[in-house]
Amino acid sequence: MSDSKARTASRLPTTIDTSVAHEARVYDYWLGGRDNYPADRALGDAIAAHVPAIREMARANRAFLARAVRFAIAELGVTQFLDIGTGIPTAGNTHEIAQRIDPAARVVYVDNDPIVLAHARALMASTDEGATAFVHADLHDPAAILAEPVLTETLDLDRPVALMLVAVLMYFRDEDDPHGILARLLDALPSGSCLVITHPTADFDARAMKNVVLASEQAGITFYPRSRAETENLFAGTEILDPGVVPVVTWRPDLADDAAATTATDPESAWYWAGIGRKP
Ligand SMILES: C[S@@+](CC[C@H](N)C(=O)[O-])C[C@H]1O[C@@H](n2cnc3c(N)ncnc32)[C@H](O)[C@@H]1O
């Protein structure tokens, strides 16, 4: 392994404020990571009080990400990834999964949290044949992401790309125009590219999710669950592939690392909708 092709770009403030909760660190706490602080753990615990299975749900979301990467390579032949809302590095980052299957796979990570930037080197230990890069940018500004030189140096935008928005669009209300942002990003990608989304939902337990929204808002974090239909709408401009937008644990469990060991078959065990759409 070498990181000789690793590149980082940052135009946002890089100061890490540990006094307030941050999405990336709360999620890291649920996944059992170490990059979190008392404010993050307080919000993580407040949410867990309403959703006791939140840690398993976070792991189920993460396990989907791995299946989606395998699916993109094995079934769609897509070996380039634009992973926006990357999160703090954890076991099984996108480039590790992808380059295990195809060492020449190329990955650009994008996240706006300075703590993810601080860990960016761990995201960029690329194979020699492939390439990885990290862009410290905000999904609210897709034009800035697309204009970033390290993105175009790392990904060949004439070849299909898997655009991954895994557990990030819930920070965008409709008035933040997630549809316009997605359209702008998809527009820059060629036919045969795919869109990978997971999205938390209140469809399984509206009351618990309402409390999650309130706890997040009290900590200054927007959290906007979407219904199945609303999640399907995020795939506009793509053809949603089988099995459709489904509960995250039921999306192609056969693609799991150890499919035989997969036990979570209860569709309601993780409150995320998941799907993959293909740009015609
Ligand atoms: C819940 S984590 C999901 C991490 C990873 N995608 C996964 O599913 O395992 C959400 C990530 O999105 C990032 N994020 C939130 N809002 C963002 C924005 N406007 N632009 C870029 N990244 C954002 C957070 O910093 C965090 O790292």
C-alpha cells in the first residue's frame, strides 16, 4: 500500500470545536469509535434513550455501504466512487472495500467536518494502482465540490461514478434543496453512473423519531427523516434498481461479507430506507 497519490483539499474552517455535538462524532460514538467528546456522547445517549437499538442501526447502515460498493463494482462495473458525507474513518472504508475487489478503484471522499479532515490520511492509504483523495467541502455547495481540482485529478468524469450519499441527506430540509444538489452532481456524471442513498425515516416509529429530531435540534443539528416516497423522490433522474428503496437490512443481504452469518432479517430492525439508482 502507498499513499503517494493521496491528495487533500480544504477551503472550509478547520478548527475543531469539541464543546458542541457534531454529527460525525456522534455517529463515531455509536459505532464504538474513539473520536468523540462529552457533547457528542451526551447527544448520542439522548438519542439512544429514544431509540435503544441506534448502535445496531448505525452498524446496519454501515454494512449496507459495504454491500453497495461491492454491488457497484461486481454488478454495474463502476469502479470510481464519490463518497460525500464520509464520516470519521472506521472499519471498512469505501476505498478499502473497493480496492480489495479492484485495486485500481478510485475514490474521492467529501466531508465538511474538520475532524474528518484531521483523519483524512487514514482515508487515503491507496493501492498503487488506484487513487484516493479527500475534499473538505460542504454538500450545500455542489459546484465547489465539482470544481475541486483533486476531484477531477482523481476521478475520470467521462467514466461512470458511484455517487454515495449514505446517511447524510437527513441534514438537509427540503428548503435546503437536496433535489437540486443531487441533480447538479448527477449532471456532472456520465450515463451508467449510480446514486447510492440511505435515509433515516419516521415510517417505523413516528414518536421515537420525533424525539430524535427534537434532541438533535436542541443540540443545534438539523435532522429531517424522510418517508419511503420522499426517499424515492431523491432518486429523480435515475432508474431505481432492484430491490427498490427498501429497509436497509433487506437491501441485497446476499452481498454481505459473510452472507451466511447475516442474522438481521427483521426489516424494521434499522430505521433507514436504502436504495441504488442508475443514471440512464
Ligand atoms: C452519519 S455520518 C455518515 C457517515 C458514512 N456516510 C456512513 O454512512 O457510514 C454523516 C456524515 O456527513 C457529514 N456531513 C454532514 N453534513 C454535511 C455537509 N453539509 N457536507 C458534507 N458532509 C456533511 C458529517 O460530517 C458526517 O461525517
